[in-house]
Amino acid sequence: MAAREHSVNTFLVAGGAGFLGAHLCRSLLQQGHRVICLDSFVTGSPQAVSDMLAHPGFELIEHDIIDPLPETLHPTHIFNLACPASPKRYQEDPIFTLRTCVLGSNNLLELAVTCNARILQASTSEVYGDPEQHPQHENYHGNVNPVGTRSCYDEGKRCAETLFVEFQRVRGARVKIARIFNTYGPGMAPDDGRVVSNFFAQALTGRALTVYGDGSQTRSLCYVDDMVEALQRLMASPEDFVGPVNLGGTEEITVLQIAHMVRELVGHDVPIVFRPLPSDDPCVRRPDTGLAQEKLGWKPEIPLRLGLAHTYEYFCRSMGNVEGNAASLRANDSLSVGGAAL
Ligand code: UDP
């Protein structure tokens, strides 16, 4: 099992004001590290890290990784989380998404080589596309449409993986690659278009839950705290372990089941409406997490129903629903594990 590093290091978190990035920055600070949060605020926001601004170990720099990086940066470790990550947001400006994946990664890799810093790439389950192998193992090469509406992200992230391994082979960069599956939790932007944020935002504003297709497509959701732990374990793993390694939830569930779980949490019959399935939307998705267990001693700990209850409380707070906490607690007591009784 990989141990956490306990010496004080300087972590550069690119995309640190995004959903996952802000949780990661907070955790690193709590462990006594210095954190430089670099963010363009295209999808992240200064509010996401406002609780850390007064911390002496924290620095926030507004910067887009596509542009040359400030020469003042001397990190010991770099997390590259900088990229719009929800389909809605990464499709808004697909050329920007591709540039972020490729040119941004290139800039960070050059910095990593200069500083001899470890660098971790936040890759994605999207490298598997609409998978024909299930669950997905790291040695599966995927089924990706190179010219579809999701390609800017899928192919951008695939190319970034290639850049990372070539920087290691050719330039001696100290790299790690995490393939991150759907992650959810407090801090998600209500308007990012993801399934969990959409459903909670819709339920709390009196709108119907929009299920795309017939809702039979599956995802394996991972709670954000579990993901942050996994990313740090990977960063601290032995030098010769590069990955790619799958990091994700193991409770596979259909989108329709997610809608029903949200309904139970909210505590009343929110209507469900069916909308067309977006093109290239993967039918199934579940990680084989054997490698993460073996190399990092990691597996997700937070059950889906508990994670969703925490997330619902967050949405109630952030969207100003004062009755939400009580409803959430009621639902938390009565929901069945993994949605089995839906
Ligand atoms: N989805 C849905 N309704 C929504 C948002 C998403 O049915 O309001 C579906 C989407 O089509 C996909 C799944 O939920 O099958 C997960 O979508 P998300 O955007 O969260 O992430 P993805 O796994 O597609 O990157």
C-alpha cells in the first residue's frame, strides 16, 4: 500500500478552483503542504477556493495553462486538473478544450522537467469512449469516435496521455496518469450539466428530472473524497508506477436509478421527463479497479446513497432550500443500499 508523503512540498494544482481541484487543494493544505492553485476561471471560480485564501500556505493565480506559465513557479509536484470536464462545458468551445488538453499539458510537462517535479495527469474514463469491454480494464484501448461531439475531450485526453508517456520516455519526466470516472459531491456547479448536478438542481427548483434516452445507460459514480484520496495516493506511489490507473466507483447504476434515488432524497414525487440521448453517449461504464487496489491500496469507501445524501445537503445549502436538510436526513434513513429497492 502506498504511503502518503509527509514532508512539506509545494503542489501546483492546475484547475485548482474547479470541483475536484478545490477539494484537492483543501486536503493538501490540511496535510501542511504549500499549494499554488492555478486556474483560468473558465469553469472554476474564485468562490470555490475562497475559504483557503487567508491560509498562509495557499496562493491563487489566475492563469490559463494554454499560455506560457509564470517563471516564478517552482513546484515539487503538479496536478493537472485543468480542463472543462462535463460534456456540456467541454463542448461549448471544443477547440479550446483540445488546446487545453494538449498545449496546456505540454506547458505543465515542460515545467515538470525543468523543476524535476512529479506530475499527475487527470485523464478520464472517456478514453474508453463507448466501451465494448465491460468493466473497463486499463489495457483496453477504447472505442472512441474521433470526429464526434465528445471527441474534443476524449481525443484531447487520449493525446495528453500520449504526451505524458512520451515525456517520460524521451525527457525523463516523472509522470502519473489517473483515469478518473464520474465523480460527484459537494462543490459541484449546479449548472455544469452533469447528471447528479442537473437532477438535484432540477428537483430543488421545481423542475422535472431530465433523463436522456431511456435512462438504461450506466455510470459508476465515485464520491469526491474518495477520488481526492486516490489522486494523492497515486502521486505518492513508487516512482516506477506511472499508470494509467482507473479511479472510480464500483457501484454501477443506471441513469434512471440515479433519478429515482434523487427523488427519494428530495422526499416527493419530482416528475421525470425523457429527452433524446446525446450522440456518442456511452451505454455502460464501470472501472476495473484491481490495479488501483493492488498498487495504491485504494478502493472507494463512501456508499452511493450516503454520498448522494451529502451532495443533496450541499445543494440545499447552496441553493437556499431550508427544508432540504430535514428531507435529506429522512431519506438517508430510509434509502436502500445502491438503489436496490428502487
Ligand atoms: N444525463 C441525463 N440527464 C441529465 C444529464 C445527464 O440523463 O440531465 C445522462 C447522460 O446522457 C449520461 C449520464 O447521464 O448518460 C452521465 O452524464 P454526465 O454528463 O454526468 O457525464 P458523462 O458520463 O456523460 O461524461
